[in-house]
Amino acid sequence: MEKFTAKQEERSALGIKRIGVFCGSSPRVPQHFTKMAYAVGECIANSGLTLIYGGGQQGSMGAVADGCLAGGGEVHGVITSKLMAIEVGHAGLTSLAEKDNMATRRSALIDLSDAFLVLPGGVGTLDELFEVMTLNVLAEHNKPVGLLNCAGYYDALLDFLYQAVDAKFVSADGLQRLQVSADPDELLAAVVASDD
């Protein structure tokens, strides 16, 4: 049986105990992105929540795990066997599961998470964002999704999504369910509150 802190018990009453974070793993990105990812990890730990993420040790992915661990939080990673073989798996996690391929990894991350924060990242991160948004639209789950728009990184994407709403390819209701903020604490609070 899982042991929860007082903060975790409080959050579990809302149905959210585990936050899935999708983000980039490139070690070459500007430092403000990795600093923000570290802050997100700290925020998750300080909220008494558990981090679920892609299991990597590099870039924003490693930073979010390090921030959560430094704050005393639990961190569960899910990584592919191929990525483990090239030594990008984080060695200091609470647990690290291996999956055969990216599709099964993504499914596991989605299944294990009660809500999602999407940080700046590349095409893999966008794939994960659109997957969880699509599952919400299709009512296959009702898990809150937050987009961390650090340094305006997602401004152009949001403009595109509003254009898609205007063109009637995306419903306004579906887009309104996406929480957006540049502040990690504010975004996490909004995502947790949206589960009420």
C-alpha cells in the first residue's frame, strides 16, 4: 500500500496524485529552459505530488526529475530499452520502467498520470501534447492538461490552435480546457483546480 504525505492525501481527495510531465531531452537548449524545468520539479515535490516522466537524465527531462528529487518528491520514469542502452536513463529515480518502443512508453506515461504538464520540447513533446488533448476531446479520459509557455516558446503554437478553432477544425471548448501559463506554480495550481 502506498504511503502518502499530508499534501498527497489532500491532493488525492481531488483525484490527482501523479503529474505526468512531457518535455525535451536535448542538452543543447538555452539554460533558462532547464532552470524552468528544475523549478517545475521542485513545485511538484512541494505540492506533495508524484512526478511521472520519460525517464531521461539529460536536458529539461533530467532537470525536472532532479528538481523533484531535490524537493523530496517521488519520481517514476518510463523509458524505452533503446534509450536505456545508450545510457540516457536517470539512475537516481524512485523507479524506472523499460518499454519496447515509444508508443508503449507514451501509453504507459498517460496511464500512470492523473494530469499533465507540457514543458518546452521538440516533436516528441508535441506528439505527447496532442495525444492527451485528443484523448480528452474523444472522452477517452478526462485528465487536465497544462502548457508551460516559458519565454513565449508556445506562442506560435497557440496562435495556430486559435486559427484552427476559427477554421472549425478544433472546438473552442476543447481548446479552453488547455491551461496555459508561464509560471510553474500558477500552472500546477490551475491544472489541479481544473479537476474539481
